[in-house]
Amino acid sequence: MSTEAGIWFQNNSYPHQKLQGPPDLPVPPQPDNKAQLLEGMQYIKIEAGTLAKEITTSAYNGKTKHPGHDYFSAVEWFQFAEMHLRHHFRQKGSIDEFLKDR
């Protein structure tokens, strides 16, 4: 993996700063409403539990390329996704704090 990603993994966290992805990365569609968002989060929670079990019991130990940080194993991809989600929750907390004073 890249040196930058290696630091993130060592700290088990993204830095608390705005990160810039590749400009050609597609923008995911936004949910239509809060209920759809909550349903999606519940689905992710269930699927993550299933994937965690599969990853820990898999005999496969290859790696796949991340578009900006070289190669990750399945375990590293799983950790990366969790760090990414925590990063977004931290961003949401910052936005909520900013809006609280408005």
C-alpha cells in the first residue's frame, strides 16, 4: 500500500482533515429521504457482519488495487471501509457542531 495509507492503517484512522479523491471518481447518488438512508445503513451493518466472517475464514490471501493507495488485502479493505465510515461520521459531527451555533 502507499506510504500515506500505511500511516492511516498504523493509526487505524484517517487524518482529521478534508481529503481530496481523484477527480474522475463518480459521485454516489444521495438517498431520497432519511428512511432510505437508515435502511441502507442497516443493510450495510448486516452485510459487514457477513463479510467479516467470510474474510476471517477465507484461505485466499491476495490483494486488489485501490485506485489511489496501491494494493489492499481483504482484511485491509475491510479496515479501510470502516476507517472511511468513521471519517464521514466525524465530518458529520463537525457539520452538526457548526450548524448548532447558527
